[in-house]
Amino acid sequence: MEGNQKPMSKSEIIAALAESSDLTKQQVAGLLEGLTSLIGRNLGESGPGVFTIPGLVKLSVVNKPATEERQGINPFTKEPTIFKAKPASKSVKVRPLKTLKDMV
């Protein structure tokens, strides 16, 4: 990406996909909505926690455990400080597949 170029907006992506295929913009938008809901079902509570978009990326749910409150040292001031406890959480990990890596 060069310095002046902006990333494509959602409507620009839909228009580009519609132009390169035999689908209308509404059909492409519906396809993207369907893909979004499919990803949500697979990464949600009842799904397997993994979803692969063939040739592009692999999405997976990562469970992060809770952390207890702990004492540490501020690296800038060298003063002792207390780091607050954090509850357990989930996040999504996105890993590029070989085809996507080769595009760059």
C-alpha cells in the first residue's frame, strides 16, 4: 500500500466483488452477511471455535485465563505498583494461511 491510498470501504468492496462476478451488489452484500453469521455460529458458544476461510485466514477462539492481582515494579519510575486482577476472557486469533502470505 502506498502512502496516499486509503483502504477500501465496505461499499467499495461490495461494488468491486459485484463487478468481478455475475452477482448484483445486493447479492454480494447478502453473501457477506451470510458469511458473517456463519463465522459467528462457528466461533460462538455452540460452535467448534474454529473457522477457516479457504486460502485466506483461519479464525479461532482463544480462552485467556483469569489473572490474580499481583505486585510489580513500574519500569519507568522503579516504584512498586499493584497490577489489578483481570477476569477470564475470550478473544479471536486470526492466522493468515499460505495463499494469503504469498500474496503480500
